Amino acid sequence: MVTVSGQLTAIATNADVVLARSAVRAAAQECRLSLVDQTKLVTAASELARNTLIYGGGGTMRLDTVENGLRRGVRVVFEDRGPGIPDLDLALTDGWTSGTGLGLGLSGSRRLVDEFDLDTEVGRGTTVSITKWAR
């Protein structure tokens, strides 16, 4: 996989979540994702940015345009140094929430994208990487 461009954004406030969402939409449009796929990617990124802020205490979002052979896509990586996720299987279960949300953030985000990778360790933080490919 070849990274074509990269952008690092701090996620420290609600305004940063909004800016992150806008940046992801712009990258998705640039890669010519369909409107449906743009919406899926932006929705997943918005959920993960909010999780980074609320549960991770803030962190970063790295936004890349990627190429793999003839395919182009958008990869977004969220990283925090928060408490980590103690029970990953439970956290990925639809309807489970550690807060007041609907419990669809991680599991819903995973369903909306083509590639989903989550690395977490209690006391170290969480990194979530998502990729959506143009069709």
C-alpha cells in the first residue's frame, strides 16, 4: 500500500471532531468515493473521533489517501493514550456502551468500512484504523 498524502489532526475538543469530519469528507470526495461510501466513511470517522475525545481523553487523527494497485481509498487512523479498552469483545458488541451512547460506535464503524483494525491495551491507549476503497 502506498500513502499518497497525509494529514495529522488533534482531537481535543468538540470543534476538532467537526473539523475531522470535514477533512474526511474532503478526502473521500478527492478519491471519488460514491456518495453512499462517503457517507459511510464520514459516519464511521465521526463516531471514532468522538470516541477518541470522550473515552480516550483526546488524541490524534491521521488522514491518508492510499493506493493499492489500481485502487484508491482513504485511510483514517485514530490514536489516543487513554485508559484502553478492557474487554474488546464486549466493546465490539452491538448495543453495549460504557457511557450514555447507543452502543454502535465501534461495531457500527466496523460495518461501515472496508478495513477495520483496532489495537488497544489497558493503561496504554487505543488505535483504530479504518479504510474505505473507491469502487
